[in-house]
Amino acid sequence: MLITFTNALGVPEEFKPQPASNLIPDWYKEMDSYVDGEKKPTGSGQTSGTIKRCMPVFDAITGGYIIPTYVDVFVSQKPHLEEDGKNTIMLPHYQWPSFNPIEWHPVEQAPTHPNRNGHQYDYPKWINSWAIQTPPGYSTLFIQPVHRKADFTILTGIVDTDQYNAPVNFPFVLNDISFSGLIPAGTPMAQVIPFKRDSWKMELGDQEMLESQNKTAIKLRTRIFDSYKSQYRQSKEYK
């Protein structure tokens, strides 16, 4: 399958989207695969494997593509006069050298969102340069890049990018509303995961399904090391 990213704002190519597998975070790369570097059973039916051996975590980190920020943004705290005209509060102030990378949504559009995180006024929004086109029947999930240290979190969304192929922008909140500092160009901004649309119907499993799942769990416990990876995991490829 082919996913196409088109540069709508003319940002430098060094800030183009990349497969997430090209941008594995340092904390993950530098971690030992086994506690104390020893590949051995723990004596409790488990292994000494760390989170680095967890394939669901690896597949999440390397899933899809990463869109980075394309210009430095400096965040400072400045006093803002409240509506009563008497009191002031400190609010984030954003500065950048070019490209106008941030716009705003009025906070009234999502006044009770659980990620509002103390934002008193408008939600900032990353202006994304990259228009995405997916094949017919495929949509795109936009999420905060997972298992990565970040100063902000975008609000998750799904777009039918086979029909809508203009750039999708990303409202976000600061993880610390009092944050001051530089968000450098090249910071992972959004993780892009294409998926095939389908119609789903939920049901509850019966006894036959329970027995099947029990067999799966028993088989999982037949190997000490990398059992899920060697017996169940399916390869995913994003280039």
C-alpha cells in the first residue's frame, strides 16, 4: 500500500515525515534488553526481559510515520489580564522565527475536554505542512508520538485521508501549563498510522472462545524467551 505526503507549505525537506522506525527514542535504544544484562529465567515463570523485549511496545513505537515540527518554537510565560480587568494570570506565550507554525482554537470549542490541563484561553494548534493521501478505503489515525518524552500532547483524531487529502492540523496542550523553554525544530509532532476502514459488530465470547483463548495462553507459556514474538506476532512494515 502507498501513503503519500505532499509538502503544502514548502518547509525544508530535512523536516519531512519519516517511518517511526527511523526515529526510535534514545531511552528505548539505550535500555538493556534484560535486567542487569542477563538473559535468564527469574525463577517465577517469567524472564528477565525488560520493556525492550515487549513486542506490543515496539510495534507501537515503530508504527506508522512521524511528522516533526519544522521550526523552533520558544515558549515563555507572560502575564495576561483577566476579563475582570483587575487580576492577571500567567499564560504561555509562543514565539518562532518563520512559517507561522501555530494558530489557535477558542477554548469554548472544548471547554470540558479532559486534556484541557489548565489552559484558560485558546488551544494552540500546530499547522501541519504535510497533506496525506491514502488508497481508497484507508483512513489515518493521528496520535501523540507514543512512548516519547514530550512537552506537549496533540489531541487524537481520525481523518478519511482517501477522501480528504489537504493538510490536517493538530490542536495540542502543554503537558505542564507553566512550561518555559524551546521546542526545537524536528521534535516529533504527530504519529500517523494508516488503517483500512471496515464495519465492526461487537459480541461476547462463548465457552468455545474461552477454551480457544486458554489454549493460546497455555501455548504462550511453553517458551521462556520471546514467546509472543516467536509464536504470534505478525510483522508490520512502514517505509
